[in-house]
Amino acid sequence: MVAVWTRVKRGRRRSARDYNRPMGGTRWTHVSYAQRLHFGCGAIDDAGREARELGAGRMLLVTSARGRESAAGRRLVQSLGAMLVAVFDGARPHVPESAVRAASERVRDERIEAVVSLGGGSSTDLGKAVCYHAEQERGGPGKSCFDRPAIPHMSVPTTYSGAELTPFFGVTDEAARRKSGAGGPTLAPAAVIYDPEATLDLPPRASAETGMNALAHCVEVAWSPARTVEAEALALAGAAQIHRWLPRVVEQPRDLEAREAMLGAALLAGRCLQNASMGVHHGLAQMVGGRTGISHGLANAVILAHATRFNADAVPEAIARLARALGRQDGDAARAIDELRARVGLPARLSQCGVSADDIEAVAKLSSSNATVAKNPKPVTEDDARAILRAAF
């Protein structure tokens, strides 16, 4: 399971230092996906209309037990009406393979024609994984953004992960305690419903963790060797908006204005990922989460500043731009990230999150074979990965 598109590069291989220069001399291909985004309070009540626009017939709702019973879940079910023929409420953090198999069985048994996911990144990724397996079984996996998905996916996010806009997903091998990623150009959800009211039930801790996840997307896109001009602009705008609004969401959870602004920031964080690659930070966070079970957002929050310090000498201008977006004029983006993490009440150390020294060692040893780590702006050795993790420990 691999992504099937790459950035077009011609001429000599560019170094990390090159990516601090103006991008006018760079040749790249920017990909846009066929997506319809519906944003605003009450938008979830229009889900039925959006589903009909997709040509959806028999739909499967993918969510968690909590999502199914939530106010947003009830509104979504009511809006979809007779088009919704089945519900799978077994979405779990880090998307275990067993959940993917069970949900895929529902797709086959119920002759599902479209998937709608409700919840955070785990529900969204489960929806993508189900669509991926449907493509494989039907013998027509998409090869470009011009292909149509085997079954379309409509996503209704209730957190700030940004996963609802990307064609990537992660799945965890429960026996091996290893999380890996995959994706394809037809797996980006074709419709997304952004309703700030659907996030009002999100506890402050979950808001903080998923908000820091969105920030991590923006940070790594801003220094990604594969970023396009649009991706970089969206990443910096998203980082600035998260810095401004995430503390208010955590401190005033019922503030709908703050929820709306933060959901918009998550949109930017997801959109910028469409034309960039992640690096050492997301690779390590994904592996730590898959091994230990701590939430992806929490792993992101704790590791991000340390990965930023590691990359600082390779991409100093990108780091300086990030620092300004995060309210610091001295170029210290890592300190700004740490200050934001502390303000929203998240731990500073992996050791405070149930991660052990043995976990750190195991992840470090796996890092050299991780495809995401390999896309970092500068090379990452096993010792480098170990040093980042120990600094975060």
C-alpha cells in the first residue's frame, strides 16, 4: 500500500539548503482533488443533500460508539435518511486492522455504494481504509487524481486533525504494535462537512491534542522538500490561526466563534498536506503511537519542538517563517511550540504519557526503515532518531 504520486523534479538533486531559497527556480506539480467543502454552523443538516450530489445510494456510517450517540451523530443520521443503510461504530484510535476488516465486511454484506465518516482522524482514516479495500477488491485502484473512486467518501470531522482532506491513512498491526501508512489519489474524501457545532462536545484535552496535531502538519509542510507554493502558504496561515485560537478553544470550550476559527485552521492544516510530505516528526509520532497506544495528537504535541530543533540548521529560513507565524520574532519556533503546548495543558515528556525507555529504543531502531522519516529535509540516522526521542522523554 503506497502513495502513487510524486513531485516532479528535474536536474540535479536539491539539498535541504536549497529549500530555504525562493521557489522560483523549482519545477513542481501541484495536485488538486475533486472535493466539495461545506462549512458553517448547521452544515451537518445538509449532509443528505451533499450525499445526493455525490450520487450516493446505499451508505455506511463509520464512527465510534460515542460518535453514534452524539448530537452530531443523530443529526447526521436524520439528514441522510433512507440513504443510510448500515452503521459501523467500532472506530478506535490508530485504526486497528481488525476494525478495517470488520467494517469492510459490512461494505460487502450491505452492498455499500458510499461511506460517510463522523469523528476525528481515526474515524476518517478508517473510512479511507475501507474505501481502499473496496478499490482493491473491485480491481480498479485509482492511479491519478483524474480517476473516480470505487466508492466515494464523505467526511464529517468533529476534531481538528485535518485528516478529512488528505488521501493518506494509517493502520495499526495490533500483534506487531506497528502503525504504517498508505494512500492513493482517489482516497481523499470527495465531500467534507465542517460544522463548528459538531465540535462543541469535544473535551478540552481532545481539542488540545488534535489542535497540536494540526499544528504539526503545518510545521512539517512549511519545511517539506516536496512542498508547493500553495502548500507552504496554507501551512503558515494555518500555524498562525492555530496559535491564535487553540488556547481560546481550550480555555472557553463553549465559545462557538473560537470553535469555528479553529475548525477553519484545521481545514488549512489538512489542505496543505495534499502537496507536501511529512518527515521525522510525524514518522516518529506515528511509530510511538502505534507501539504504545498514546493518541497521535499527544505524541505530536510532545515530540514536535524537539524535531523542530533537529531540523533548524537544515531549514533555517523555514523555521524563521514558522516562528513569525507563531508570534515570535527571534526565530525560535521550537520555543513557540513548547509555549503553546504548555498553555493548552499538555505534558512536556513522553515519560508522562506512559511511554517507556524500552519503547524509545524500539522506535529508534525502526526509524531507519520508516518511509516518512526518510522524507525529512535532512538525513536521519538511528542515533538522530534516538536523540530526538530521548530529548522528548
